[in-house]
Amino acid sequence: MDASLEKIADPMLAEMGKNLKEAMKMLEDSQRRTEEENGKKLISGDIPGPLQGSGQDMVSILQLVQNLMHGDEDEEPQSPRIQNIGEQGHMALLGHSLGAYISTLDKEKLRKLTTRILSDTTLWLCRIFRYENGCAYFHEEEREGLAKICRLAIHSRYEDFVVDGFNVLYNKKPVIYLSAAARPGLGQYLCNQLGLPFPCLCRVPCNTMFGSQHQMDVAFLEKLIKDDIERGRLPLLLVANAGTAAVGHTDKIGRLKELCEQYGIWLHVEGVNLATLALGYVSSSVLAAAKCDSMTMTPGPWLGLPAVPAVTLYKHDDPALTLVAGLTSNKPTDKLRALPLWLSLQYLGLDGIVERIKHACQLSQRLQKV
């Protein structure tokens, strides 16, 4: 890798890559020495103290970080906490350092570069996961993308929301439908982010007599939608699962999509099974997710990449509304969130991405047989 770094014309980029490699090597070497000592306790300065007058070198600072990661002298010896992330992980970590460096470029260069990074990453993800002509929003908090999508749905259905705010919601309250199998705390998070009261959430039960006990009951959902319309409410958005948090079951997304089109409801899909959209064979229930209005994906856990953002893919024709909802930004630095993923996807390549997802599916099938 050192020989490859020497070929880079920009000395700052070469030095950045070299420093990252050296820092990771120092942390990994320190971990190996700790393992060899077989339980020898580390002495670390966990108690906060004053900032030293003279600066410290990189070695001293990294040693402090290493000590803090391994605990203090009062802790029992534990298993290693630093995973061997490999070169693909180093590439993702490099993206954060590189992003800080890129942000110092002049405005025109920064604009062109960040636009290219965002466009490339969006195009690749949409093609890999069969979501043609989609847009992408990159975010650190996994649930943040759904919150932005809810804002977009509100702005789309309530034309006067920008002017009159929450007054327009008073006479026709929006309803967000969540499965009973949704991950814990999701509904509360959405209400807190959107400033909506909890009655705006509708919990849809799962099948109890027919079908999987972890799939949303479509017939009961339709009944709930009709009841809400009769009460003067506005069915706004439905969150479906392609892999529930507890047991990995997929809702009947095709049927749910038909229902959402019938009643003008935004369909959002999330779950680990969305990763299989990258494979040659995809189950019909998951494949239907490619037709949804939006989906949230987590390529970091899927591909074993540290510190890469979650991604929400969506389709919408009005750029003004996506800007108001916070899904797009005029700030070039906001587009740099995609940089770690942009680097990592190029490092893995399409074959590497598919192979990792396929391997994860095979491991999952083996666990089912145990």
C-alpha cells in the first residue's frame, strides 16, 4: 500500500492515507500486546483532568485512546474490543479524514466534487438495489431518513403547511401506520421529530389466524384506513417491513403497495431483507419493495463497513418540497456524508458487494437449521 501511496500526486492525500494506516497499525499492535499479556490490567486516565499546557504527540494521544477503549485497572479482563476491519474498513475511515480535507477546497471545486460524489453513490445504490431513477438521502441516525420522508409526505398532502404550519393539521389529522412488529421506539421517535401527538400513530396488528404471526394484517389495515377516513383523518404514510427487527419476516409488500395506491398513502419500507435486492434471485415479497415510495437501507452492517451512513432512497418530482423536508441541501459539505460509502463501494466493486450479501444470506440459512 505504501508503494501505491507514493503514486498519488497530491502530497496531502498521500500523507493522509499514510497517517491513517499508521494510526490503525498502532492501535492494532497495542491490542495484540494486550492479548499476549493475557489479562494484564491496563492503567488508564479515566478521570478527567486539565488540558496540558504543552501539546502531545500522536503516539501519546493514540496510546490514551487505546487505554480508554480497553478499560481501566478496576475492570476484569475482557475479550478484544477492536475488530479487525481490514482494508475495506480503512477505506471507509479514510472517507471521514478525506471529507475534512475536501471541505477546505474553494467553493467551485468543492461544489463540483461533492456533486459528483453524491451523484455517483446515488446512481450505484439505485442500480444495485433495483430502485431505478431514485434519489438518495445519507444520514447517521438510522431512523432520521424516515422522519424526513414523513415531513415530505406532510408537505405533499398539505399544500398550505409551509404557510400555516400545524394549523392545517388540526381539522384533518395525519395518520402514520406502523406494524405491531416494528422496532421498539420507532413511533415515539417519529412523533418527537415531527411534533405530532401520539394519536397520529396507528398500530397495525399482525396476522393471528392466517399467515405469519409477524406479518402485517392487510385486511385489518384496510379496515383501519376506512375508519380513519370516516373520522375525517388523513391516512398519510405506512411503514412496512422487509425483515422485521425480531425474526426477519417480510410483510406482503405487493398487496400493501396496491392498498397505498388505492388510498393515496406513502409506502416506506425498511429491513435487512432489502439487501437481497442486489442478488440475482429475490423473493417476490422483497422484490415488490423496489416499487415503494421510499426505503431505508443500512449498507454498513450489510457489508461490514464501519462508520458509513445509512441511506434512504426515495422518488419525488418536486425538488422544492424535498429541500423543505430536509432530504436535499444546498450545502456542499452536507453531500460529503456520502464520501465514506463512495470510497467503500469502489473498493469492493459490484462483485464484492454481491458476494458479501450472498455470504451473509448463507450464514443466515445455516443458523435457521441449527
